[in-house]
Amino acid sequence: MSEDTITRRSTRRNLATQPIQGGPTKGQKIRHTPISPDELAEIIADARAQRTEEDIASYALRKRTA
């Protein structure tokens, strides 16, 4: 490409990312409750424990079939 050529990134959005026209309807309340650091830590710990259990079960299955 020469230096004269300008390349631009596409700015077109697909339909899933289009903003909603008109905003919320009358009476509709959008509620957002952020996750506290304690809740996030609990979610991560639960996910790690579940993954560890799945890895152990997978390893045991492979060990039996080998």
C-alpha cells in the first residue's frame, strides 16, 4: 500500500449491537446492581472448584480407559 492510500476501519454495526430507538418504554425501569468484590470472589472460587472437580473426573476416566 502506498502512503497516499487511507485505510479506515469499518464502523457499521450488526443488528445485535444497534442502540434501541426511543429508549425505555413508559414505566420500564432498568435496574443495575453491581457485583460486590465478595460476590465476585465467591463466583470465581466456585468456578475454580467446579473446574477442579471436572478435571479430576476427566483424569480418572482417562486413567481407567488407558
